[in-house]
Amino acid sequence: MFYYSQRLEMKAQVADAFIAKFQLTPDEMNLLRGTKDEPITEDFFKALGRVKQIHDDVKILLRTNQQRAGLEIMEQMALLQETSYERLYRWTQNECRTLTQESCDISPVLAQAMEALQDRPVLYKYTLDEFGTARRSAVVRGFIDALTRGGLGGTPRPIEMHSHDPLRYVGDMLAWLHQATASEKEHLEAMLKLVTIQGVEENIQEVVGHITEGVCRPLKVRIEQVIVAEPGAVLLYKISNLLKFYHHTISGIVGNSAATLLTTIEEMHLLSKKIFFNSLSLHASKLMDKVELPPPDLGPSSALNQTLNLLREVLASHDSSVVPLDARQADFVQVLSCVLDPLLQMCTMSASNLGTADMATFMVNSLYMMKTTLALFEFTDKRLEMLQFQIEAHLDTLINEQASYVLTRAGLSYIYNSVQQHKPEQGPLSNLPSMDSVSLKVAMAQFDRYLSAPDSLLMSQLNFLLSATVKEQIIKQSTELVCRAYSELYAAVMDPSNEYKDPETILHRSPHQVQALLS
């Protein structure tokens, strides 16, 4: 009798253990089935976990002689799982639909729900779509409110109040979207933080792309209005760089997921850049339409100064920290060719009716201004080289003109030319007209006056040169030419074949002495 009771007790224990292992409690059943309005709690996920565990454990029975019981339990758990997931999906869907405020609070339960739903890819995807739709409308509404109503209590002020200031207007819109994009990514990360399946990052990027797509049209319309109104080359360039910056920054947050938003920003960047270059080209063509005469002081014309100021502002506005090196270099090259080539052409045309020295002085001053403007910026080396080459060509002209000026006024021009052109078959140099000893002595007296005050024989044009260094260079090199001319004259007079009597009395200074006096 004792044996039977012991056996019955053992069977009861086994049955209890079986039920405990393979059956849910009534409370757990109620939690999973729930009612439509009943909230999902932490206990729901514990019960759902228990169903999954039973579903996995029951496979052991299928390997024993209890297959029928195992199959029944498995079927029961499978049905219960589907019911639970359906309820969880409905609850999660409703939760997502409520997230339409600008500030979005992701509850821990919602994160758990997404963790559970990852086992049902279709429901998981539908939930993400629902979240994306709700947040999309919230972001669009938030953007429109920021544009037209501003913040609570009017702070910050509506963005459209700054529409008269194109750079701030565009900057404020992009800054708002940048913040919104970052926030939406954070919301999704909070919601999916417990999800372990592959592709979560892709899910986040895709949903952020969908959310931000809604603001593209209102953004595009407003930025287009600003750009097409042509606020001026400098502002257009700044707007272009601002758009480039935010494209770079937003893509840094969400990769290329917010594809439509990034495409819109890129389109606006390209449009602003196109209008900017159109504006520069128009400015350049106007330079050629009305070429000014050089000013009396042979300095840069007002058109040149205005254009260089424009160029300086454009190049200075380029924020090197955000634009890749190669793109920045390409921009600079394009800007420089768009502005400098017409400028050079304008200067050449402007100077075309001037005398040789005046033209060279005007061109040196103009080129010098261009060079000093470009020297402040990167990627201008090739242009600087080209400008320097052109400056040197005009400097050669001025050096020769200054040397001729000195030789003419110091009485050596005719004598020097006679020496240069003299050929032995013409006979002695002293027999040529105005090359006799008396004429040379008169000329030397005049030359001595120059030697005593060399600065008295400077072309007036040299005083108009903007660069003191350039002026010194011209004086130095033209003086060298004068010394060279004197050396040739000295050699000719001292040459016995030219039959000058007592040549030392005619030229009482050696070339070395003349050079010492002029250096």
C-alpha cells in the first residue's frame, strides 16, 4: 500500500513538473492574450519569453515516446506565440502613432517590443514603417512651425523673419534640419538598442531617410527662391559653401541614408554654384563692355579695385575646414580663371593708347595689385608665377625707358648710339659729327651733373609705382645699363684707333669710378 501511494505521489510530482515546464500559468495566458486596451508591461515579455522557451524545450518530447503530447504542446505554443506577437504588434503600432510630437520619448517598453518583434521580420518592418510615417509628419510640421511660428513664446524667432538675410536664412534652415536629422537618428537608436539582428544600422538609415524626405520640398522651394534672387556673387558663394558644409555634416551623421535630403542639398549647392559663376562671368563681361582709361596717377582703375575686392571676398569666404582639398582647389582655379583673365584683358585694352613708359607703369601697378591680392590665398601659385612673369616683362620696358631717359638728359644718348653703330670702315670715331673731343667734353660736363645728383633724373612715372621695391629694382637695373653704356663709351674713347688725343682729359672718370658714384 505504501509502495502504491509513494508511486502515486511520484507520478503527481512528475505531472506537476511536466505542467510547470510545458504549460503557462493562467496569469501568463491572460497577459499574453490581454485585451485591446490593456497596456504591454514587463511581465508580458517574461511570459512571451516563457512561450518561446516551452516551444524550444518541447522538442525534447518529440525524441521520446511522448511525441503526441509534444506536438500538441508545440502547436498550442505556436498559436499562443502568434496571438502574442499580433497583440504586441498592434500595441507597438499604436505607440508609434502617438509619437507625433516634435520631442519624442522612446519608452523602455517600446525598445523591448522591438527586441521581441525582431523574431517576426514582417511585423518588425511594418512597425518601423509606422514609426517613420509618424516621425516624418512630426518633422515636417516642426520644420514649418520653425519657419513660420518659431519656438514656444516666440523664442527662437521664426526662421522666415530672417529671409531678408539670405545667408542666415539658409543657414538657420539647414541648422534646424541638421539637428532634426541627428535627433531622429537618436530616437531610432534608442528604439532599436536591444535589437540584435543584422542590418540594424541599415534600418536606422532607411527610416531616417524616409523621415527627412518630407522636408525636402519646403526646403528646396525656399533655398531656390534665395538663389534665383541672385543676392550677389559673394553671398552666392557663401551659400554654396554653406550647403556643401551641411551636406558633409549631415552625411557624417547618417551616411548616405537620408538620400533624398542629401540629394536636395547637393542640387541646391550645384545651383548656387552655377548662379555664382554666372554672376562672376556677368561681372567680367561688364568689365569689357566699358573699359576705363587709366587714372592720371597710372594706378589701378576703379573697376580693377572693385573686382579685386570681390575676388578677395569670394576667396576669403571659402571655409577650408569643410570642403575637400581637391574640390577647394578646383573651385579656386575656376574662380581665378573666371575673374583674372577678363581683368588682364581689360587692363591691356585700357592701357593700349598710352605711351610706352605710361603703359608699362600702369600694367605693373595693376599686375602688382592682382598679385598682392592672390598672395593671401592658397592654390594661387601658378597664377602668381604668371603674374610675376608679366610684371617682369613690363619692368624690362621701364628699366630700358629709365636708362634711355638718363642717357638722353645726361647728354650721352647720341654719343652712345654713335659708339654702338660705329664700324671700323667709317674711320676713327673722333671724325664723326659731334664726336670730337670738344663735343665729348661738353657732354661729360652734363654727365657729371647727373653723377652729382642721380636722383634728379628719374622718370615721373616711377613715382607712380605702388611698390617701393619695384621702383628700387628699376632704378638699380637702369643704373647698371647707364654704367654699361659709359663703359662702352670709355673703351671707345680710350681705343687708339679712334684717334682721341689725351683721352684721359675727355673722360676723367673710369667706369669703376662711375659705378661707385652711382651705387
